[in-house]
Amino acid sequence: MAAYKDEEQKTWYVQFYYRDWQGQNKKKKKRGFPTKKEAQEWEREFLNKQQANPDMAFGSLVDLYMEDMVHRLRKSTMENKKFVINLKILPFFKELPINEIKATQIRKWQNELMNNSNNYSETYIKTINNQLVAIFNYAVKFYDLKGNPCHKAGSIGKKNADEMQFWTKDEFLCFLPTISDKPQSKAAFETLYWTGLRIGELMALTPKDIDFDNKTLSINKSYQRLNKEDIITDPKTPKSNRSIALPEFVCNDLQEYIGKLYDLKLDDRIFPFTKFFLHHEMDRGCKKSGVKRIRLHDLRHSHASLLIEMGFSPLLIAERLGHEKVETTLNTYSHLYPNKHSQIADKLNDLGKE
């Protein structure tokens, strides 16, 4: 691979032809390299990427992966991926050729993650590890990598959080009066607890999403605050597009709250704040009420646990929460379902006596 000296700038540059993904010959020129070696390495890596070569550097594979995924994933999902990859994965693997990364290296990286267990939850460690698995799967499928070294290394972390907490009805009713001096807080927390909405779904609600006559709530979008910009996206999954039946008292409270909002349009957000406001209000309410502090997302778990306690089926709960599969509901909340094994034995005993 040839590299050329720019005598005027005292730097090096490369200039070469390559064949693009449509099979057409293209010319490429890149200037500004401090050394001849760096110029040649850049050309080599560029051609590896273009030719789907499995000896490309891991950093180059990530570039290709992100370029592909940006057209297929929600903006918020891409931002989360970028954060995890740039901070937790690239510093360790960036310069390594992907076909030379071994399970032993991945185990070393995993051990470093687990050494930070005081800072990272088990579910977050699982999320980071899964991202590395996804990148190597992408290389296996599209760039002729022979196998995914993560499979030999094994998994780390936990899928479901041991620290999942929830409020009972009594705890919520103790908390609610302490933040009811702010109408938007009362309406928001009531809606979250009694419907199980995701936070983004709540903050995307508009007046036309609520049918006060039929007492239903339509979920068809989600709100995110990304890079100081308000973003409205589709819900998390297709099943997240759903209609929720509202308790009459929640419907009445929402109607009263919306009626006091000045000059509200049908497409205006009825909760025009960010998660920071809800975090602050939860801190304030927990301090005043003495109720244990839970995460905002745990309000969704609280609603699910309430429905389980009331005896509703996993299928019905999955539909109300907008889970894509009922297995998601069962996997997340199976530990909350009462153990019925003794009842089975009692029923069988009764049959045996007949």
C-alpha cells in the first residue's frame, strides 16, 4: 500500500481505488497523517471494511454496526447503544482485529465489569455483555466471522433485577397526599400507579388520547428528551400500541386536571415535564410520607403486582402493560405469583377420597 508525502504540509496522505457495495469503482483520498505508517494503516482498515473482511479492527466493525442499526432502531435505543459501546466496550476492544479476539480476552473484560459490581447493577452488567454479543453476532452473520467468542466466554449479570421493588396500595395512598399540592404531580402519579404506563408513554399523552365517555386511554407514542431536544417516537413495541380501561376515579381526576390547563390544544402534552421533575416529586413525597423510595419504573411493577394480587391472568396483565409476549410478563413477575403447589396436593387428596 502506497503512501505519499505532502511536502508543503509535512504530512502523509493515501490515494487509491476501491469497489463499493454496488460494485462500482471509486477513488478515495485521505490527507493529514503524521506518519507514513499511520496513512498505510488507515488505507488497510478502510479496505477491510469495504470488503467485509473479518480481520478488520473491532472499532471498524462497530462503525458498520451502528451505520446499519441507525435505520432500524429508535433514536433513544441508538443513544443508549452509543453510550454503552463507547464507554464500556470500545476502550477494551477497539484496536483488536475481530477474528483474533478470544474468549479469554472477553472473560478478562467481563471480570473487570464484575469488579465494578458496587457501581453496576447485575441487570446493567447483563445489558453491557449482551451488547458485545450482539456486535459479534452481527459480524458472524454479515462479515464472515467464523464464530462468536462470547458464546465460549459465557454470560454475566442477571436478566431480571433482584432489586425490583413495588408499592402496595396502602403505601401509594400514603404517598399520594404528600405531592397532591401540585395538580400535575397528583395526576401523573395516579395515572402511573393505576395504569402501569411506562414513563415515556405518560409524558407523551395528549387530550385526544383520552376518551372520557368510554373511560379509556390510548397509548400510541412515547416521549424522550435526547440531547436537549424533545422527541416523540412510536411506543417501545407493536403491542405497546394499546387501549387501557381507566378506573372511574382516575378518569374523573384526569378530566379535572386537564380542564384547568390553560389554552391546551388536542395535540399538546398534558404532562409537559421531564423525568427529572418526577424524580424530584418522588423524593419529596417519600421524605414527607416515610414511604420507601422506589424507582419511577417500579410504579409499573407496582401496578402489575396489584393486578396479580387481585387474581388477573398473565395474558390480561401482558395486554394491559403492552408486553410483546406473555412470557415477558411471566419471566418478570413469576416470583410474585402465589405458590399453589399445596393447593394442588389438597385437591388431589380430595379426589383420592371419592
